[in-house]
Amino acid sequence: MDSRASVSTHHTPPASGAEESAWRFTVAPVDASVPQIRRAVRALLRERGAPISEDLLHGVLLILSELVTNGVRHAALLTPEIGVEVAFGGGWIRVSVEDRHPYRPTALYAEPDRERTGGRGLLLVREVSAEAGGTCGVEPTPLGGKVVWAAMPMTPVPVR
């Protein structure tokens, strides 16, 4: 386990009249950060009484695991800290992971390559988000990096 792994938190209170709150965590780009961010986000959501089901909580934590793992594996050389944001309100929960690597992954929009055994994390993010009735995407940052995010309704979506 890398001793550099730690989680720091910053809370952004909702704007006047807004229902959403956001919490920003930063973690080192090391393997030990993945379970640490899962524990921190689970504790945050329970502490704040986020109205989400256990199934959605598991989905959120799975998505965070995949996105932070990608940051650790693919962006660590250019990213001294990985940013993680959790926001909820207005009936939605949004999680995002930011790194400084300029590569914009396309796997969120691709079909799985049946010949490859790896590289399915973002496909999993897409499917978990969609199954919950949400969506996901990738956005550039002003400093040339990216934010990969997923947003899902906090109430279950009827299965069609």
C-alpha cells in the first residue's frame, strides 16, 4: 500500500435557493486511493442522508472505482491529484472524476471488443448509469485534462 494515499474533502454549499450540494475530494494517483474514495463517498452519502437505494449506492461506488482506477492507471504521470466530485439534489446524483491527462476516452460510446479482455471499465460505467436511468460523458477541462462523469436519478426508474 502506498503511503501517499489519502483523501481530502472540500464542501461546496448550495447556491441561494438551490437544492444541490457538492463535495470535492482529492486523492493521490495510487491504487490505495480507490478503496479510500469508496469508503469516503459511502460515509458522506450516509452522513448526509442521501435518499438513494442500496442498489444505486453500489452502482455509484462501482462507477467511482472504475473512474478513479482509470485515473490511477492512465493519467498518473500528468496528474499529481485526482479530483472526485459528488453532487446530489433535485432528485439526481452526479459523480465525476477529473485528471490532467488530455486523452478523451471513447469507450463510453463504443461497443465492446469481444477479442479484448480488458478495457471494459468505461463500458461498465455507461451500462450502470443507463440501467439506473442516467447518463455519462466526458468533458474537457480548462487546463487540458478531462472530467468523466455519471449522473443518475436517485429514485428508481421503472424497467421497460
